[in-house]
Amino acid sequence: MASYDVIIVGAGPAGLTAATYLGRFRRKVLILDGGSSRASWIPESHNTPGFPHGVGGDALLSRMSEQASLYGAERRSARALTLVRAADGFALSVCAARSELATVRGRFVLLATGVVDRLPDLANIETAIRMARVRICPICDAYEAIDQRIAVLGDGDLGAREAAFLTTYSPRVTLLHLGPASTLSDLSALRTHGIEVLLVELSQVSVGAGSVVVKSPDQELRIFDCLYLALGCEMKSRLAMQWGAAHDNEGDLVVNSHQETSIDGVYAAGDVVRGLNQIAVATAEAAIAATDIHKRLRSLGV
């Protein structure tokens, strides 16, 4: 049975940053890569530090993966299924390609599993995200939508909050609300921000190569330059939660100042932790977690 100082679950910005730090601390590290990172959808990020002219998600992940590999991190395409306490840390059962099962051991575990965005059932939605016609994070890229005709698709107050936030960048913001107006708690606040509210059904919305189109029941067309999704996301915190880790009502893991969860020896960083879902934040949390793990390994004489 393979044994490591640290097992990192997740191969996005947080997981890869932690692997680089731990590799430079001369630790034996295994990264479990369970599939495509959310960051791979980024067409071009302009708020990632060190890339003033922008960087695509795939390019960024490739460079971060190369960096982690340079310092000895081992990477395996596999999903972690269970986490149990073992004599010298933890044992994880993992499922690799072709449903092969295996067990790996690690003295410490870092969860960098991220989140899954709730996507509407629209044709070619993932392609539209990669083309920046459909967007997910206004903090990341609303600057690129300055003065555009912006639509926000939501089914509750999250959509209202994002629409209000986007008025920083454009006076032409429309909330496409799925459901009755009664599910919005404060319509007056939307009007104060100059936000138009359209009650729509998903079948009225379509995304093309050049625009977003909303067709009213009487066939009137409304055209928008981009569509922001405000439908929330699901935390990939199952491993820790099934073992009793503290979390909030949304499933975000609660951690201490060193990024350790309520389970001794299990850390978490990135979008799976409550806070701002940003690459810069994820990498910072990963650095904090990796450094604390290294210190604890030293205290154990490892």
C-alpha cells in the first residue's frame, strides 16, 4: 500500500499550489485528480496576479501542474471515495480509471475539491462559458463587461445581489428571474439600482455565438451581450462531511487559521472552504495549509 506524507484531493489551483509548497519542503506528496477543474472553464483571467495581459484557465493549470511536478509531486487520475483514520494518519480508498479500486495512506490530507456550479439546461452552455458569452463570476471578469448589456439569470436573492453588484460596471443590467416575483425579497432595492426584472422561463432564453436572446411569450426579442449565472453551486465536501467535519448550511467546510478542518489532520483550501471563490485566495489558503502541515510533520520527527 502506497504511503505519503500528504495526500491532496483535487488538482485545481489550490491543490497544485499546495503540492508545489510541500514538494519544496521535500515532502512526499500525492495529488488525486478527480476530473476537470472549475478553473479550466476560464477563457482568460485578468485578475490572476502575475498575468497582466491575461491567462486562460487551461494554460494556468498546465503551468501550475508543471511546477508541482518539478518538485516531485506525484499525480494520479483517481477519485477519493472514503477517508478513514489509520495508524499513522489516514487511509483513502480511491477509484481510478476503469473502476480500479486502490488504497493509499497519508499522514495528512488536504482537501482542495472545489465546487460544482449549477448550470441551467441551455444548449451548448459549456461552450458558451469558454467563449465568455456566459459568465459565472462577476468578481473575476465583470471589468471586461463594462457598459455591455448584461443579463443575470437567477432563481432567488442571489441573482438580485449579483445584478446589483454588476451595476458597478454597466447601467444596463437586467435580472432574468426564474419563478414568481414573490421569491425576490426586495424588488424596491433592484429598482433603486436601475435594474429591470424580467420574469422568464428557461425555454425563453437562448445563447448564440454573438449574443444572448430572450424571447417573450408574444415573440418580442431582448438582446444581451453576456449572461451571468447566479444559480449557486454545490460544495464537493462529501469526504469531510461524511466523517463529521464542521460545515455551514451551504456545505462549505469550516477551518481554523491554519486551514485545518474540525478533523485533526485534515486540511481544506480553495472553493470548498467558506469565503471568496478566487484563484488568488485559493493559492494563499493552500500555502498556509502546506506550511502548517510541514511544521507538524517536523514536530513528529518526520
